[in-house]
Amino acid sequence: IGNAVFESLILAAGKANLAATGNLTVDLLRVTNAGDAHDLSIDVGGNLVLGELDAGSTGDISLKSTGSITKTAGKRVKGDELALEASGSVNIATEVATIVASLSAAGDLQIDETNALQLVDVSVADGSLDVTTGASLTVDSVRISTDETGREAKLKTISGDISVGVLVVGTDKGKAVLDAAG
């Protein structure tokens, strides 16, 4: 389908895969039974606007967009593992355990996580990263490729520590700002 608004789908079990050739707004997509096989996948050829996505605490979520990925105020993406691919900015609120993300064009990555979070493999081609968590933050690998003044990786915890494996912000001009409450 082209540009579309997806209002509501609640599944008792199973997987949901949505695709659109244009922009897509998803108001509600939820799997009510917990289980690792209850995954949600959205792939759009434009911008993606997210309402509530809920794969339960063990279901995985995959979001792909040739544009930006943004949130609806007050709504969260909930699941176990979240995979993000975008060619624009990403601004989401989450309740997930891990994130893998790739922003392949100009755009910032902003994540507001309720609990603890592990950034497994995050790459931002040409932008900044801003992550705030409600508990500890573990960074396995984060890379911001473009070396320009103003490119930043801001990592903040409301409670808990920040543990960093690999954090690269350009080669010379970028900066990292870590603010751990723990």
C-alpha cells in the first residue's frame, strides 16, 4: 500500500508484518500473549509514525524506514529486542532490553527508555545520538561516522551506571557526554 494509517491490530498470538510503499502511521499494534515467537515487523518506503507497539517482554520488533521514524506523544515501543533501520532521524520512546540500530543518511537518533538498556550495535552515519534510560545503560558498540563539530553522543541514566565497550564519535571533532546517576 502507499501512504496509510493503521489504526489497530491486537493479536492473541503470532507475528505481525506490515509493509507500505509510502508513509505509514501505526496507532496500535499489540500481541497479548508473551512468547519469543510473537514478533512485530514494519517496513515502509517513507516516514513511519509510531503509536503503541507491544510485542510483550520477550517478542522482538523490527522497524525499517526509508525516511524518519517518530513517536506519538505518550506512546512506547515495547518488546525484548528492537532493530531499527532508517534513512532519516529516529525519535522513539521504548521499553525494550536491547537495541540494534543503523541510520544510513543524515539524521539524529533519540531514544527515551523506561528501564535498563543495552545498545548492542548502533551506527549513525551523519547525526548525533541522545539516549536517556530509567536505569543502567550498557554500550557494546556505538559509532557516529561523520566527523563534524556538533556531532555528539549524549548518554544519560536517571538511575544506574553507564558501561561502555566501544564509543566512537567521528575521529576528531565529535564529543561524548556521559551522565550516570548511579
